[in-house]
Amino acid sequence: MSLTDQIGTFCWWSLMTKDVEKANAFYQKLFDWKLSEIEIPGHDDSIIYTASKGGFANPVELEEEFPGPSHWIAYITVENVDEACQQAESLGGKVCVPAFDIPTIGRTAVLTDPAGTAFHVFTPATDEGNLNMIGNGPGEICWMELIVDDPDPLLPFYAELVGWKFTDPMPMNGGEYISFKASGEQVADEMIGGILKRPPNVPHMPPVWMSYFSVSSVDVWSEKVASLGGKTVMPKTEIPETGFFACMEDPTGAHFYLFEWFKTNE
């Protein structure tokens, strides 16, 4: 599958954490991920998280003085990272970390959208392989979501920058929900995430792309999270005609969602 067929896909995630060892132990036991070490020329060795679809994420140690909490950050596939940086600024975004190479892997940069949401753009070193790491297997990230006060400036930003195609807004819990899919020919039929206009009953919070991890039972995995030192931030909630979700916090402070499809949707 070529690069141009996969523009706009979520291709990787990094767990920015203040305690890598604690995070590794938690997620390995929670989702039964395989942890492996790879060598990157000129860089420290990196741990890779692998679920049923393959390697999809890595932990990155944050310094203790880092002002924010531990968090997950997503990588979005683009054709040219340097051009994406220039385009993002012209569309109202910012470049937080300028483009740099990861030897043998690819090129990346950290951007923020007009709402201040951070994400990576990424171009692989070779124009081959499957870059779409959204999946429904056990412990895989199956959906990405952003909650903001005003989605309107974000739609043209992401449409122009990474080619996302958006649905019409639909009412949800006093807000509006807009789903999107990537534009690449091989992934154009698959919704991969959504942007929610913040409902009045949802507290204001800094915007962050949140990851939904696929599980067979939100109840069972919520108990596993607690047994491994994490906690529930938002209890099990039903999404009509879709499934159940709950918001969790890992032992290092990073938030993520658990998601369970209704059995009829599997």
C-alpha cells in the first residue's frame, strides 16, 4: 500500500510519561501487549508496544519538571513533513517541535491546531507498508476523539493539512459530534475519529486527542485498571446504537478511554 493511499491516517502514538517503567508494566498487563526493544542509529534504544495489528506506539520519558501531566500523543501521516509544517502555520496552527529525522524510520514534527491541540505529523522513510494503525483487535486503538469549545476553525485546518473528510454535525449530549475519515483511497471508507463540540455539562479542559482502546468488556477492564494501580475518571457510559466507553487514568497520570462495541456491531 503506497503512502498516497494512506494520507491522514493515524499511524503511531507516543506515551509521554514521567515513569516509563511503571507505564510499561501497567499497559503490558492490562492489554497483554508485547514490549520489544529496537535500535535506532544515533538515538537511545526505544521500546515498542505491539498489539494484534503490530507495533503501534512507544513510551517517551518526560522530565519531572515538565509542566503538564503524562499523556498520549498521536501521529498523523502526511506526504511531506516540512511542507506540512509550513501549511499548518498558514492555516492558524503552530510548529512546536521543528521537523527532525528518526533514522531508518521517517521524519516527524510536533504541531498544534488552532485550538492548541498537539499532534505529530509523520512521513515514513519508505513508501510502502500499512500505516493505518486504527483497529478493533484487543488492546488496539479503535477511535480518536477531540473535545473543543468551537470545532469550526478545526475542520478546514485538518481538511487542508491531512485531507480529512467530515460528516455533518449530529446532536450529542447537548453538544455536536462530527466524525471524520482519511482521504487515502485504501482507507476512505473507514471512520477513524470524531470532534465533539463541548456540551455545557462537560468541564472545560485543555484540548487533547484522546485514544479509545478496544476491549471486550468495559466493566472487566475497568476492574483490571484499578487492580493495576490506575483509576476510573469517568464510569461506563452508553453510546446509543454503538457501545460503551469509560475514561481511565494510568498510574503515571495519562488518560485514555476503554471502548466496548455492542455485540451486534462486532
